[in-house]
Amino acid sequence: MATMDNLMILLLTYTTQVELVMHLEPRTLTSLRGDQAQFTCSTNEDWEVMLWSVHNATVLTISAKYGILSKKPSVTAKNLSVGRTSRWEMVLERSERNHQGLLTCELPEIGKEAATLIVQEPGTMGITGGNVSAVRGQRVVFECQATGWYPEPSLTWQVNSRKVDEGQYNVSAGVAAEGLYNRTSALSMQALETSHVECLASVSALPAPLASRVRLTVFAEVLVEEKDRTALVAVAISSSAMLLFLLLSLCIVLCYRRTRRAKSGQAEAARIDESESRRSSAAEVTGGKVNLGYAAEVLTDIGHHDLHVDAHSQTDFQSGTHKVPDVVSSSAFSEHSPGLAHVSLEGEEATNIRRVTTV
């Protein structure tokens, strides 16, 4: 009995000494697929060979005297020894899912330590359907899908950078090929204002969640903006049309007045020219002076080439029925008729018969 107790004490002492003189860290390491995985094994005791294994398969052999003896292509090692403490770092350059599990460092003269390597794999994710448009107050549903993750990803939602309560969305899980996971989440919300909606997917090894963002456009806001814009355009068009109408009206009035003045001036000039022409013609024919009170008249009773001058009473003259030149050229006056003088024109034959009053 005493022998058994002494044996147990010796075993406990040996185990305690081994734990004190040999150390492997970290005990658990979570890495993303493709990232490096680093472990260190240290001791303050003398040793000959250090063996590193993954899933009980040796991947690295180190000699205390000669250094690295053998290794797998995906593994490298660094000597970090300081003083009496011997420390070696083993690095998996690219973590793969088949590396996940137990990893050990063994010093045959001292003991063996184990650690756990967890390799996570981020898949793809996104909100299906893209941007959404809705009428104010309408209920809309967004669906987020995460595919090919390990382990199952965490799915959360944000609206305008504010976290959405878990009660407002649901999450369902499924298993994909090669032990990967798929997850789907649906968010139901009321369209109150134009917003940015985000779905976030993450696993613990990710430094930041993967995010997918879409825009929710509320029609009510768009319609109000369009209505205001349309009203401004309508006011601008109306004002422009009114101003254009006023300018056009002013131009028409000015043009009409100018045209009227021009026509009036032309008519007056034509009348003056015609009057002057007639007066000059009469003066040339009669050889007398121009009577400013003369006005032309048309006579159709032409029977001969002599101009008859009838000296009637002053009542006929004052009545203004006939207006003729006051000076004419005559060849002879009739002595037999004191009231009537026959005047024969010299030169060209006369084509008109005029009734004149002698002075």
C-alpha cells in the first residue's frame, strides 16, 4: 500500500515537472481559410528532437543541434530561443479545412502538448432582388442569402446604419456540399422613408462582417419632389409666355404705328405732288398765273375745241359749283354778248371745255 502511494506521488511530481518545463501556445486558434496559422513550442530543459504533427501526421522535425531536419511544403519554422529557454515557432503558410483539428508538439525526452486549430471559411452573401421602390406605408420584404460558409454565419440587418431588432427578421439554415452551410434571412418592414438597408454576415475569424446594401425608395417622397419641380416649371413657363406676349404686342403696336405714319406721309406727298402737277399744267396751258383756289373737275360734255367762258352772275360763282383758273389767255372777246366771251386756245387743240369767270 505504501508502495502504491509512493508511486502516485512520483507520477504527480513528474507530470507537474513536465507541465512546468514545456509549453505550447495558443491552445486554440481560429483562422480563416488561406490565412497563416502560427504556434510556438517552448521548454527550459535540454532536448534532442522536436516533432510537430497535424492529425497525428508529422509535418515538421527539428533538431536542437542542427535545426530543421524535415518539413512539409506548406510548413515553415522559426527559432525564437532566448538564453536557456528554447522556443520554436511552427507556421502553416495557408490554412486549409483539412488542417482543422488537433495539432501537437512533442519532445520525446520531456513530453507532448496539444492545441486545437479551427479553420473557418467565408462564403458569399447578398440581398436578392436589388433596390426596392414602394409607396409610403407599404410593407416590403428583403431577403438575404449566405452560401458556402463554415461554420454557420451570423446574419443581422441594419437600416440607415441602425441595428434592427432580431424580432423583425427570421433566419433559416441549411447544409451545403462539403460540410458548408447556407443561411437565409428575411426582413419585413414598413416603407416610411427612403432608406439604405444592409445585411451583414460574419464568422468569428472575420475582422469585419461582409455586407450587402440596397436602397429603399419611397414613392411618396419622390412624387412630392416631382410635384414641386413641376409646379416651379409651370410657373416659369407661364411667366415667360406672358412676358413674350407683352413684348410681341408692343412690337406689333409700334410696327403698326410706324407703318401708318409712313403710309400717311406717302399719301400726303402724293396728293401734294398731284396738286402741284395739275396747277403747273393749267398755268402752262392758259399762260396765266396759278389760282391757289383751283380744284379739278371732270366734264364729259365735249363737243368742240373752243373754250367757252360764260360770265354769269356772281351768284353762280359764289355758289362754288365751278372753280377754274382766274387768268386765261384769250384771242378775242365777243362784243355782241357782254356777258359771254368766246376764247380760242392757241397751239394744240383743247381736249376739255371749262367754264370760267372773267375778272
